[in-house]
Amino acid sequence: MIGLAPQPRREAMLKGASMRLKLIAAAFVIAASPLAVQAQNAPKPTKAAAQQVVKTISADPAKVKIYCEISKLNDQIDAADEKKDSKKIEALSNQVDDLAEKLGPEYASLTDGLDDMDANSKEAQEISAVFDELDDKCGD
């Protein structure tokens, strides 16, 4: 067996490699845990929650304007998606995220929850319909 380390040294090297793999795996588990917990704790969007968000946004003209800007950006994202322009999608999505923060955590939570729902489901369509009132205020 030319080129191999003596048996005890080889076992020590294998044991060291095994420990490194375990540490790497543990690091991944620890890093992913908050994301998994966050996803599990995200409240499922409801029609009542959507109605409250729409009521809150509707009561503040500045928030209505921000909502309308987000709506326009979403239309641009759809157009960029049709063209498969991932760079533009990412840039526009970042703008949407920045604006969405200004609408409050309830809006962000609701839209995050909607992203996890089947857009064709009855629940998602009912929630989406609640936003028609705001869409009408955008005038586009």
C-alpha cells in the first residue's frame, strides 16, 4: 500500500474529516432553524386580516399612494417576467420590498402569507378581492 498513511494516522484523518462534516452539518441546521421556525409561525392570511390592512391603508393618503406605487411596480415585474429579465425583476422586487415596509408589518405579513398560498384557491381569491377597493383608488 504505497502512498497511504499508516493505519492509525489514516483513522485519525478520517475521524477528523468526519467531525468536520458533522460540524458543517450542524452549522447548516442552526442557520436554517430560524427560517424554518419563522415559516412555521407565519400566520395564514385571512379575509379579515386583509380587510383590516385595507382599512388601515385606505385611512392614510400617503399609504394609498405607496400601495399604488407597489401596484405599478408589480405590473412592471410581470412584464419583466414575460421577457425573462431576472435582473430587472430583482431590482423591481427590491423596490417593492422597500415600499412594503412603509405600509407596515401587517401588510408585509399578509403578502408573505399570500405568496405561500395557491393563487387559484378560493381563499386567495377572496383575499385578493378585498384589495379591489384599494386598486380602484389607484385609478390605473
